[in-house]
Amino acid sequence: MAKERTSYSMPEINPDFGAGSAGQAAEPHPAGRIRHGLSVQSIRALAFTTWWFMVVPTIHTTQLLGSPLYLINRDYFYAYMALTKQSFGIFITTITAWFSPTRVRVSGDKSVRGQLHQTADGRLQTDFPERLIMIANHQIYTDWLYLWWVAYTNSMHGHVYIILKESLKYVPIVGPGMMFYGFVFMARHWAKDKPRLQHRLQLLNKGSHGGPLSGSKNLDPMWFLIFPEGTNLSANTQGRSQKWADKTGVKNLRHALLPRSTGLQFVLAQLQGTVDWVYDCTVAYEGIPRGKYGQDLFTLRSTYFQGRPPKSVNMYWRRFATSSIPIDDPKDFENWLMQRWREKDDLMEHYVQHGRFPADDGEDTKTTTEGSESSKGAGFIDTEVKLAHWYEVGQMFIVLAAFALLFNILAKIWNIVLYGNMVGYG
């Protein structure tokens, strides 16, 4: 029996600020030539950094101002933190839309028929459930940004939960902010990580809060994102995947890493009975040559500063009922997950050969007591990462602005009480 490996994913920050890393593919770059010279790159880097330090500390300050709600009213505390999480989802959407405009092509199989839509103005709109487990292959460091944007298209960007590398917990502002969000920090030592993960999952499994943003069912909304490969695809990790394949006597994958079963099985077991669906997204980036790796091509500098983001991000969606997954048998579950990843590898091969994933455009008709209902496959949805409304940007600042206004009014009142006039306020 093949030995199981721990399964959880840690979105990482790419420390490489260069155009690539050792062994990167030679020109032509899949996104074309560098669009901005060094001077413009410097300006874009300055703008990027300025926007980051305008928004992220603002969101964290907003979290701190609302933290006393935990002692006063838990319903309003969790609603408030979901609002700040929405703000971060809006922030990362603006980062992509403004600094690396990206075309996104979305399709799926018949299992998500009727759940992928395109609005009149061309935006993606998804109709996934309020509670689900989301799994995906891990191509580059920023995969999770695009998946959080998908949550935004479903109005679920305030209810995303991610597993992170433990060291991120100690990053100033960012780490404490993620702790407020209820993200799970892992050290990659299962004996140490299991109780942490179990604690968070128990809260998600039993959490039921009223008030705003509490969802329509008895349990809190939750999109729990996990990458079963455990890390992103690279020459180094593909080498480790090949060694594991040789050791266990299985065939390695061409376009993904062999998945790890233990963590995902644990998540499913803990949430059993409260989550009906596992949503699987296969992600591919246009133009990556066979045998090359996206992390070497789409770095922070090339994507956001040089004007060379992926020409397109391609997503293929499908879903699986949790009732059909052999959660209680480790070996059967390992085989189930491996089969899903071999299908995913075939989907990636299809993309490499044809430049796009398959698409479902069929139609189902159901007869109900109120008549017949039809659900149609979306075919290909060609869209881009952007906000639905420009004024949503204000959500990131409105709470802090309201506090500032309140403090200003209280200061004026205090001044009147003490001095009988508006000294210092003109």
C-alpha cells in the first residue's frame, strides 16, 4: 500500500522580483515582449506599492476597530469580519484589473450546467452553493487570487478560507489580518498541524450566526480552498513528484504534481454532513511551453510591472457530490483523488494541444409542479477580472472614514463642553 502524504496547500509569496529564475524559458515570452521600460516599471512599482500600503493597513485598522464586537455580539463580529474580507477580495481584484489586466476563459462540464453565466456587460457570474470545498491544481503562486475573484463573482468573497504557510502569520499587518479572517496556518508537520486544522474545521462545521452576511441556511457560508498538490508546479517540485512516483510505483503526471490525500480526506471527514459538493477547478495559463513552468515566466515583476501578465487564464469547472466520495476509506479515497488528478492531467493535455479546455453547451429540462425548468451549459465564457461597479472601491475605506468622522464630531462636542466654542475648528 502506498504511503499517504499530508495534503494541504500553502499559497506562497514569490520572492523573485526579476523577470524569471534560473532555467527560465528563453524568449519569446508567452506574454510577448516587455511593454514598459525601466522608468515606467519604476512608476508602476511605486503605484503598486502605494496602493498596497493605502489599502492593506486600512483594512487591518478596520479589523482592529471592530474587534471589540467579539465581546459584545458575536453575530455582528463575524459579519463585520466578513465585510473586511470582502474588502480584501475587492482589493486583489483591483490589483489584477489595474496592474495586470487578464483575459479569463471559463468553461465546465455538465455537472455545473446552469451555474456559469455571463452578464450583459461581459462579466462572469457564478451560481455555486454557499458552502463548498474547492480544489484546484497549483500552477503559479497567484492561482488563489483568481480563485478568490471567482468567489467575488458569486458574492462569496467575504467567506473564503485558505490554508497558509505558518511563517506568514508573523508578517506585520498581513499576518494578524489573516488571523482575523480565520485562515489556517500550517507548519507542514501533520502531528502539529492536525489539531489546528481540526479546530478551525470544527468552528466552520458548527458555526451558525445571524445578522448581516450570515447566509440563508443554518450554517455560516464557507468556501474552503485547498490545493491537494501541496505546492505549485516547478522543476523542483516536479522532480520530487517523480521521485514519489518511482517510490510508489505509480505513473507521474505530465502537467501537474501527484496529489496528496491525507489533508483533503481529513477536511472532508470533518465537514461531512455540512458540505454537499466539492468543486474542482483545472487552471491553465496561455503560452507556457511544454516542459516549462509558469512560476518562472509569470513573476511579480513580469506580471505587474513589465506589462507581461498571462495572455489568458483558463478555468475548467466540475463538481462532485460529497456523498459519492469514499471519504471513510483512506485507500479508496487516495485512488479516487488520483483518478480525478489523472483526468485533470488529461484536461491539461487537451489544453496544450488545442489552446482551450472542452466546454459544455448542452441543455437539461426538468419537469416540476410549477412547470418545466431548463438549465443550459455556458459553453465558453470569455471575460476579464474586474469589479462589477467602480464605487465598490469605496467599501475598503468607508468604515475607517466613518470612524474618523465620528471622532471628529466627538472632538468638536468635547471642545464645546470644555470651552463653550469651536476653538481650533475655525
